[in-house]
Amino acid sequence: MELKYFYKNRIHFQLAFLMFLFVSCKHDIGKLPKPISGNSNTVVISECGDLSVVSYSTQIQPIINLKCVSCHDASTGIKLYNYPNLVLYANSGQLVGCLNGNGSYLQMPPTGSLDSCTIKIIASWVQQGKLNN
């Protein structure tokens, strides 16, 4: 009888311990340490993922093609359909300014702003020198 009681309590203890581990191992992005500025080897991790090296071909171009090119193609005044044109607007500050709706820039896209991760990805690419990678 005493052995049954031991095993029953042992299972309860194990379940309680597993639940504790499950709840306590939650990854909270907001509590990650901030990177040290000036250190080029720092990996920048945010809720948007690793932003230490943003790729034009795999990250920026797909965003622009999906969100911008339907209005800003080769037939319009502001052409964002290729790398050289996009860099012109990035260099002037107009690209990030329009996405953030800053100052004298018109908020883009006009149907509503992009999500914060998309804007952070584009801003990181601009800060990293607008590489054609």
C-alpha cells in the first residue's frame, strides 16, 4: 500500500516539475540584451530575427516587389522596381521616411503602414550601406 502512495506522489511531482519547466522556459524577446554599439561582430536580434546582415535579394527585393512595385513600376514617376532606383530613394532618405511617415514624406503605402518588422528590415538594410547582396 505504501509503495502505491509513493508512486502516485512521484508522478504528481514529475508532472508539476515538467509544467514548471514548460512555463519557465518561455523566450521573451523584450528582455534580450541590447547589442554593444560600435562592435561590428555583434548580432542584432530583434522580434524580426537576425538583422546583422540584411540581404537585398532575399529580404528587400521581395518586400518591395510585394508591397511597392504594383504602384512604383517602370511606368511611374517613383520607380522602385530595381536596385539602382531603390538606392536613389534610400540615399535621399525618402524610402525610410515614407515608410515611417516622417516629416514631409507622404506615408507609404497609402493603404496603411507596413508592419514594424518590415520597416526595421528595410531601415537596417539602409544603415548597413544598401548592399546589393
